[in-house]
Amino acid sequence: MDFLNPVLNGFVVVLEPTNLLYCLIGVVIGMLIGVLPGLGPAATIAILLPLTYNVEPVTAIIMLAGIFYGAQYGGTITSVLLRLPGEASSVVTVFDGYQMAKQGKAGTALGLAAIGSFIGGTASIIGLTFLAPVVASFALDFGPAEYSALALLGILLVATISNGAKTKALIAAAVGLLLATVGRDVFTGESRFTFGSLNLADGIDFVPIAMGLFGLGEILYNLEERHRAAKAPSKVTNVWPSKADLKQASGAITRGSVLGFLLGILPGGGATIASMASYAMEKKRAKQPERFGKGAPEGVAGPETANNAAATSSFIPLLTLGIPANATMALMFGALLIQGVTPGPQLVEQHPDLFWGVVNSMYIGNILLLIMSLPLVGLFVKILRVRAAILAPVTALITLLGAYTINNSMFDVTLVVVFGIVGYLMKKFGFEPGPLVLAFVLGSLLESSLRRSLLVFGGDPLGFFSRPISAALLIAFVLVAVLPGIRPLLAKRKTAATGVDDTTKIKETV
Amino acid sequence: MTPLKESNSVTAGGDTLSDVTSGGNAPGPVPDDSLEDLTAEQLAAQWEDEKPPAAGALANAASSLVVLGVGVGAVVLSLAMGLGTPAAPEPGLWPFIISCVMVLLGLFQLVMGRHNRDAEKFTRMSAAPVTGLVTLAAMVAVMPLIGFELPSLVLCIIWMKFLGGETWRSTLLISAIVVAAFYGIFVAALGTSIPHLF
């Protein structure tokens, strides 16, 4: 039972009043931004990064994680009640959730979603508890060669799975890698791309980039579209689903948990892709697929379970390998680095309190969220009355003032505004900021492990193929890089053969 | 006014419904009175229609050229830093590799991306983010001189009244409350060193 000791100690960490409080703050903020269309969890976490400077690492990550999975719960509410997905991962919930609401079963839909989310999240935490230490111990032997290959594969996967044109995502990733080289070269001590600026001598901080690209960029982008105040919906009654409903949805919830857990682990996977996949799977499995889109409870329960399970399991690559699987995890990575903790295989061993504290906080967070989304759902619906016109300047000011407090420097604020412009233009021109931030975070790790392994191999790049794991990862890299080129051809043949189309082919946004 | 009219933003962390109806069976325009009974496919198509108009080849050329420009500039700068050999790299080698990849990707995008429609046109609505940017830049410029209070107040008023279309009464009232709240949090409670006038 030695294995369980650190797990139990993790509960002690969570139950400290400060951590409980930050967990509550995190899930409430997550729920709120989930309900409000516009700002997503990545933007919110980016904006709130300065808040985490003065607290313990475990407390900071507990709060940020709460925002992330809390948003998955909140996004459901507006999908069901208003046909307005609050989050990308709740888009498919609209199809059946809103129909259920129209049939007077809004409460049932919300209840099923909340219970599904809870079960999916909890199942995923249990999976995480058992799987993460195994992966971490496996990765302990990783040397620089494996890390270079892993980082390359991670960046490539996130770039190719992300929304929009793949070339553009790869360009964004290249820009991120280039930005990471600004500052002093760790090997030779020479300055790179600093243009004589002292402010740039130590490189660009992660926080202003994230706050600018995700936070301010998104705020500016949203200014272009008017969000009028949504009509407050009719009263929600009876959120407790009946036994029959639960029975009907139980299969979907079980399948959603497993599917979400698996998709969350994959780099580039995540909550959105999991909810889409679950909807498609439920529709395919159903005896009467025509019920879907007309208020099928499985169409709500499945995706909502899957997105929560995926949100939780996407912590596995971050906490065990130190490779963020999506943009939100890249922000967590950055937040940990700020705290002087480098996520990686040693994390479980060296910081068991942090690792198990964060993991176990998710149980508490999920319970809090279940309470908030069942009895207190009416309160959150009222938030919809807050108009975007009021929210936008408030969030913009929080971003600017928050950026100042990081180092008490106006230079950081200026950087945030500059990256805000870049982020806005990127979105306008169809470039996702996610791969950029992810590549920036992994940039210095990638460069140093690449250079270190080349030293070991005496400068021979083929040396990477002399180690089985790095070889396998690099072969996977080549496959992922080449596959998009071949896939249209394969798809063409497939469509010609069957003439079927997949209506839920919506891509992940990171 | 149905809720759908207001739902043109599903952009939680990026846009979402880029190619929902992939098989090319996109349903035709849906008459307004049947909005309540859309199928999933129709709803997705509806969202697609409400997205801002796509920009054409010019936007692609412009963004590709910016990428090329940055890439070429970085190539030149990294060459100046010295490349060395893989076994004994100098500081320029790694940036050189990345910037070469960037140049290649930029060229690829310039040629192959001509017919992509994933960029958005700048419309009259784009004046709002530009105005927003100008106010933000102005705030950054004057904040060290006169503190954050007055610039924040002006920013709130401009964003709420002119960008958001609030009434004067609620604009003034809420702006004052917001600035007071920020003063309370950042100056009085947290004691940060944010430049402040009062």
C-alpha cells in the first residue's frame, strides 16, 4: 500500500483551507466564463496568470485547473438553454440539448450533463491516478534524444490537429520557436535577436506573450462581433433526471468517459475533439439515429461526459512527460515554470505534494461543480444578463494592470499590447495562436536537448535513430508530417466508395 | 429576435465550426420562421453563414509575405551569429534551422494557400478593435505619467459607449464603479506599485 501513501497525503494538501478556497475560486471562475460566450478557458487562464505569482505552486495550479474543467461544466448551460455554446467543447451539446429544453426537459438535459461531467471527470481522475505514475517511471530513463523527439512530435501534433490550415499552424509554431530563442544563448552566453535592448537580454517572458495572444487578442477579436445580452431563459425546473433518463444515458456516459480519457491523453486532443467524437459515436451506435438532433438524452450525456474526461486526462502528458498536449496545458506549463517547478517525469517523485495535491483537488472541484450546476444553476443563468460591452473593458483593464504587477514594469504591459495586436491579426488571417504559445513554451527545452543529444552523437543526426524510443517517436513524427499529404487522396477514394459524409467533423481548437 | 441571431460567436478559444458539413450536403438557406426546428446540420450551416466574410487571395499573399519577410530576416541574422557544425554549434544554428523552415512554410503557403478561405475580411466592424487598440496604446503611453485612474476611466467610457453602445447613464455609472473597484483592489488592498494619481 506504499503507492497509496502519497495519494492520501495529496488529500491533506487539498484540504488545507487556502487550497480549498483557491479550488472554489477556480471552479467558480471557470463556471462563469463557461457560461459567458466569448472568453474561453485559455484566455482566462492567461489573463489570470499574474494572480498566481504570490501563491504556492500547488495552490496556483489547483486554481488554474479548476478554471479549465469548470469551464466545461459552464459551457453546457448556455448550449442547452439558449442554443449558444459557451465553450467550443459544448458545441455539439446544442444539437440535442436545446431540443430537450424546447420539449420542457431543460432540467433533465442540464442534470444529465452535470452528472455525466461528474462521472467522466471522476473516472478520468482515477485513471490519471493509476496511469500517470506508470508513464512517469517509464519516462525517467528519457535522455535528451527522447526529449527532442517528444517535443518535436508534440508540437507537430498540436499544430496539425488544430483548427484551420495546417501550414498556418506550423508557421505559428515556427514563430513560437523563434521567439523562444530571443535572449541569451544558454550554451555560449551570446545574445540573440535582442537588438541591443536590455529588456530582451533575458529573453521574452512567457506571461506577456500568453496574456497578449490569448487574452488581449481574443478581447480585441470579440470587439468585432456584437454580443448582445442574451435573453434570460425561462426558469429551469427539476434538474434531477428521472431513473429512466439516467438508464437511457448510462451507456453514453460510460463510453464517453473512456473515449474522453483516451482522447485527452493524445497530444492535440482535448475536450472539444472528445465531445465531437462522442457525439458521432453515440449517433452511430444508436438503434434509431434519427432521434439525434431531436432531443436524444445520449446526445447530451455522451459529449458532456467526454469533454470533462478529456479535460482531466490531458493533464497526464503535462505532469508525467512535461509535454503539454494543448494550448491550455501550455499555459499550465508556463505557470509551473514561473513557480520554479519544471513539469516532467521527476515531478511525481520530487514534488509528490504538488502532483497529488493537484490531482486530488479535481475530486473536490468536481463535487463543487456538481453542486453548482444542479441546485445553483439558476444563479449562473443570471450571469448572462451581464453585457459584453461592459465585460470587455473590464477584462482589458485586468489584463493591462495584471501585466504590470508581474515585474512592476511598463515594458511587460507594452509587450502584452504588442502581442495583443499580433494575436488579433493572427486570428483575422486564420492563424491559431495555440501552436505559437505551445512551441514557445517548449522552445528552449527542444533546443537544449537537441544540442545536447547532438553533442552525445558527435554531431550525427542519425544518432537519434540509434535509440529505440527516440527512433519510434521520430518515425511517428514523419508519419504525422506526411499523412496530411496523403489523406485527401484516401478520403477521396473513401467518399467515392461510400458517398457518406460525417456531419460532426469539427476540429479541435486549442 | 431569436436567440440564434445573437449566437454568432461560438469562439471559445478559437473558431469551431469550420467544416461541419464536410460532405458537401450543406443545406440551403433556412427560412427565418423555421429557425426553432433546425437540424444539427442546418444549425451548423447557419453558424457558418454568420461568420465574418472570408478574405481572398490578397490576404493570403500579405500574411505569407510577412512570414517570408520575418523568416528571411531571421536567416540573415542567424547567419551573422555564426552556424558552426552540428557537433559544435554556434548560437546561430538553431535559429537558422527554424527560420529556414519558416521560409519554406511561407513559400508553400504563398503558393498553395491562394484558394484557402480561412482568413477574415476587414469590415466596417474592424474599426472597433482598431479603436480599442488605440485606446490601449494610449493608456500604456500615459499611465506612467498620470497614473492609471483617468486613462482607465476614459478607456471604459470609450469601450462601453462607443464600441458597446451602452447608454450614457450606465456607461458613466459603471465606468466610475469599475475604476473605483480597480483602485480598491490594486492600490488599497494589494498595495501594488501601479502608477496611480490619487
